[in-house]
Amino acid sequence: MDSLFMILHVIVTVALIIVVLLQEGKDPGLKGIAGSTPDGDSFFNRNSGRTKASMLSKMTATLAVLFLITTVVLCVLNA
């Protein structure tokens, strides 16, 4: 049982690292010099739930919760 959760924990950890590295930064780059904002950074954006950034954000949150759960389970099993 302990080894099963350890393997699951390693898989979740690697997946979380990959998803975080795939995300783009919020920095506007050279567009920030002129004071403009990125085109897709609107609160009223229609496709905000279907964009790559939104999908990666949801995956990050899900993997973070799974990481927390597997960490707690491993701590309880090893106590």
C-alpha cells in the first residue's frame, strides 16, 4: 500500500512540475512599455474557459490538490 501511494505521489509530482513549466507568464513583455494589456486578459472574455491558459490553470489546481492528498496519506502511513 505504501509503495502504491509512493508511485502515485511521484507521478503526480512530475505531472505538476510539467504543467507549471508549460504555463506562460503574465508579463506583457515589450507591450508593457506602451502601457497596453494583453488581448486575452479580459474578465469578460467569451472563451476564457476554453483557452490553453485556463486549462493549464485548472490542471495545476487539480494536481496540487492530489499532491496534497498523497502527501498526507504518505505521512499517515509512515507514522
